Amino acid sequence: MEITLYFIIAQIFGSLTLSFSVISVQMKKRANILTMFAIAGSFASVAYFLLEAHSGLVLNTIGVVATIFGAVLARKDKMLPKWSLAVFAVLTIGIWAMFYESLIDISVLLAQVVYFGALAFKNPNLVRVMMMSNMICWLVYNAFVGAYANVANNVFFIISDTIALVRYRGKKKSGRTKSKKRLS
């Protein structure tokens, strides 16, 4: 891969993706996780644009739009309706078919389908598990298209997500730990 100014700028945007992505999984509330993830996804879309990674750009941008809707509704303690997730998934599959260039594009499709599954859950830990699966698929794509800062993002996200899962395991929705029975 030739190192051009666009390539360097894409890596800078990938680094910004990394920052917001890692921060996202350390948030306690679903709305905050999704807000930070939408910001991270926006930076990733710019990187894909600069790298001319068309499938990644288009499908990631659809994911960002879905994430923004999810974050807005989460602030009102609501979820995206299941039908809207189905619409996003069908839209993603249709657009993926139009932008399909090679077998590596299958990983982007899998990433987004898994991601829409993550948006269906209210429990932050379930969201984290689904987002980790999503990141594994993106890691493969990013390595192939030369989005090396995004590869780092995927690796750090997976590590940060694992830490958050350990940190927040067994906690209720309110963030409090389950009370233990006292022995008298």
C-alpha cells in the first residue's frame, strides 16, 4: 500500500476512532456507550472514505445512523423498535450487494448484522458482547483495506470491552451490585 497524504490522514481519523471507541465501552449507561460509539463510527467513516474502502464507508455510515437513533432513544430509556433494526439490516444487505467488491466485504456485512443485534439489547453487558463480536469482523476488514489505526482500534476495543465486562459483571441496570445476604 502506497503511503499518501490521504493514507496518513485516514490513520489520524482511525486514531480518533480508537479514542472514542475505547471510551465508549467504559461508560456505564447504554445511551453514553452509543453516543461515544456513534462519534467513533463517524471518524471511522471518514477514514474509509479517504482509503476508498467503499463497503466499509457505506455500511459503517448506516451503522452510525442507527447508533445515533439508538442513543437518542436510550436517553429517553427507550429502545429502537425491532422493526427499525430489521429495516436497517435489510438496507445494509441491499446496499452491501451494490458495493460488493471482494470476499473481504463479507466481514463488513457480518459486522453490521451483529451490530444491529447489539442495538436490540438494553443490558449494557449484552451490548458489549455483541459489539466485541462486531469488532472482530471489522478487524479482518480493516487489516485488508489498510486501515491500520482502525485495526489498533479493534484490538484496543476488544481489550477495553473485556475489562468493562469484568468491571460491570453482575451489576444491575442501575449500576449497583447485587446485595448479598448477611449472615447473622
